[in-house]
Amino acid sequence: MDTVNGIELTEAGVPSYILRDLSEYATLAFIASFDVPQVRSQQSTELPMATQAPTTTTTPPRKRITYIALAKMCMPKLAELFLRFREKDEIFVDGSVEAVLSAYAVPIKLKYDCPLPSKFGKDAPLWKTATLCFLKVVKEIGAQIDILGSSEGFFYASWLGALLTAVQDYRPCG
């Protein structure tokens, strides 16, 4: 996140790129977690098998890469950046707003099937964080649609309705 904070966002197109990238990072916790393959150490077998003392081997717990911390940081940052650049028409035209709302749609739809936000702490559930951020963004989208004009406003209003329907119909894979 320090890198994102250090990027000069005043150049044309940069806010859109950052919004789309952060949107992708925010979904990694839900679509890209994986187990780290275990590396088996080869033990020396100098003694014949019959003379070796029996050993009980316990397999170490598998490590899992979850991206949960990244999602927890990206979701509020997405809302913050959107609010900062909500007056730029380019983020509405180039798909950045769709990417942001779609990123929030995944944890909202998963709700209680979301991964835990932390192992030991009492952090807010990921779906709740996503919902709060989604509502901040949607509130500002409505105001911006009025400013964009009637024909574009109609397009975005119908698009937003389609997105909200997609959130309701989302079914996780696997």
C-alpha cells in the first residue's frame, strides 16, 4: 500500500489503472488462496530398515496463502480513491467503476462463507467491510450519474441495476 500511496495520481489514466489493480487485489482472498506445497526432506538411510528405530512422523501443518490482509487493506483504499476521483469521467467510461463494484460484490455475496478476517483478532468480517465500502461508492455514483448527463446517466443507472442483480445472483465456484 505504501507503493500505491507513493504513485503520482494526477496524470491522465493513472487513477483508473490504480482502481482496477486494487480491485483485482481485493478479490484475491476469495479466488486465489492456495496451500504451499510441502517439501519433504530426505532422511539418511545408512542403517537397514530392520535395524532402524521406528519413528513416528507427524506432518507439519500446511501453510496457506490467503491474501486476507491484502483484501482488508484494499477495500477501504478503493473507496477512498474512488471518492477522491469521483468527478473524473474517465473512471466511469473505462470500466474502473465496474471493477471496483465487482470487487465488492464477491465478499458481499459470499457473506458468511468469507474467510475469517484474522486468526486471533476481532476484526470486522470481510463481507461487512466490503458492504460499507460498497455503500460509500454507490452513494457517490448516484450523484455523479446526474452530473454526467441524461443519456449517459440512463446508461449508468441501467448498468448499476444490472450489477446489483449480478451481486444477488453470484454463486462462488468450487
